[in-house]
Amino acid sequence: MHAHISIIPRTLLHLDLKKNTGRGGMSSKIKAARQAVKSGSKTAACVVASGADLNCIRSIFSPTYESSYGVPKGTLFVTPGTELEKQAILEMEADESKNSASISQEARDSATAARDEARKLQALPKEERTKILYSVADALLENEEELLKANALDLEAAQKDGTSMQLVSRLKLTKEKLTTLASGIKQIANQPDPLGVVKSKRELADGLELSLITVPIGVLMIIFESRPDSLPQISALALASGNGLLLKGGKEAVHSNAALHRVIGDAIESGSGGNVKRDIIALVTSRGQVCLCLSYFF
């Protein structure tokens, strides 16, 4: 049994088999696979996979899995009620448990690192935080070509997927947008320090005074739509207020967000002279990580 081939239990498998265009696509393949392994058949198992991917074929027929094959691919179908099915399900559950533990640890590490770096940021004077923000603003312009190339990948994917023009417009980055973002971040940097502001005071008794003072929240989690220009704006506000940040952007902007995150991370480390690491801002890439981060803090 190859542990790197996934299995879909028959009770969870459902496709619209009424599609009447083409030759049936995946529906036909799954119907054929289920027919091949039905009870009483001489076929105990079969795999649905890409015949155009040589490494995929090698990974299926090789007695052991090698990392050179790339990401594991293929779906295993076995005869229901057999020992082979039980073994496949056990392996699937073991893989899911392992992956879940890995994602859980990754989410915990990201949240903890953001909190730790936020505390370092909070300890810096206003002048140092302003310097970091200016570094971020300048980095957006200096890395304009890299950012626009990454954004072009998202735009190409969106157009292939038939995304509406309105959403594509939101997704698109331009030189003008980057210039506006840089200017806006510098405006945030030049605003009065939001930390340590005494909002009110009250004398409760002789020698006992109660003060309301602004402090950072700690770590913010922001989920935003597929509008990549939101990422620098949110990051600037978090940095200005001394907070760590966990960001979950729309999947349509995956390349743009990754590039922006990389550029901003470099700018934070450069602008702070290495006192604050890029880990203060983390990208959350799945809904599962969102839930795990929330459960970790709350």
C-alpha cells in the first residue's frame, strides 16, 4: 500500500454525473474506478491519476515514495468491505492526524513569534517605529517590478477562472497604487504616537489615581478580501500601533500577498536595524490555521 496515495471513502464521494458535455471528465473516471473495484470484481484496487505527469506515474508504481516525485498525487479506489480498504483508511487517518499536528504547530509558532516581536516593537521609541514605516513605504517603490510580476500571476489565474471584471479590478496592482500606498504609509508614520496617550485620569483616594492610557492590543488577526493593496495598509497600521499581525488574504491574491509580505518583512528588519524580525507579520494560508490561531489565543 502506498501511503502517499489518497483515498476518498465512498460515503463522502459525490459528483454531478448528469453533465452532458465532453466525454464525462472526472465523473466518467470515477464511475469507471468504482465499477472496477465493486464487490465480486477481480480488481482489488485502482488509482485515478494524471497520465501526463511522469513523476505521478512513477510515484504510483514505485515500491517506495521519493521526494523527487514532487507533491503526492492520485486517488485510490478499493473494493468496499475488504481488509485493503481498512488498511487504506487507517493510513489516510494517520496522514490526516500527522498533517493536522504539523499545521497546529505551525500556527502556534507563527502566533507566538508575532507576539514576541510585537513586544520588541512596543519597546522602541516613536522615532524608531517611524523609521520602520518609512522603510516599508520606500520598499514598495523599490520592489515595484517584483510586486507587479507577482500580481500579474494572480491576474492571469483570475482571468482563466472567469473571475468578474469587478473583482479583477480590485485584484490588480499598478504603479500608481503602489505610489499611493507608499504615500499613505508615510502619512501614518507622521501622525502623533498612538501609544502611551493618557485619555483620562481619576483620583480614587489620596495617593491612588486611576489612568486610562492607550496600549497595543498585542497581536491582531485580520481577514481581508482579494485586494492585495490592503496588506500594506493593514501592516502599516499594526506597526504604528505596536501590534503583531496575522493576515489571511483571499486565495485569488496568493502570489501578490506572498510578494508583499516578503518585501515588507525585509523592510521591517532593515528599518529596525534587526531589532524587530519579519515574524511580527505572518501570513495565514488556510482556514484551518485561522481556527487554530484563534483557539491558541482564546
